[in-house]
Amino acid sequence: MPKVVISAFKRVKQFPNAGLESRNGKLWCKFCDEEVAFERKSTIDSHLKAAKHAKKKESLDKALMNQPLINAT
């Protein structure tokens, strides 16, 4: 049975709101600013569960929540 390789773009679709994006055919974590191997789902799951990822995601979420809104009037 041949291996089916899923593209980085499809992995982004599989993990919505996880902070992943496809850059030049590679999978990147926006929070950690690092490349994530996308060939195996378990590798992505491990990255998303890592303490480093959770901490960076939380700090970025807090920064965005504390950002003042600009009223255009």
C-alpha cells in the first residue's frame, strides 16, 4: 500500500485555530515561529501539546487582548 503524503496546506485545514500556516510547502507554527514536520499527524499533535507552544500561544493571546482598540469616527 503506497504512502499518502498530505500537504502542509491540508494539515492547516485539519487543525483550524491551532496557529499553523503553510509557507512555501512547509508547515509553520505562528506562535513558536518554527517549522513543524507535517508528514505525521502525531508529530503535529505533539507540537500542539508541548508546553513551549502553549506558553507562547497564551502570551500572544494575552498581548492581543490587552491591545487597545482604535475607534474610527
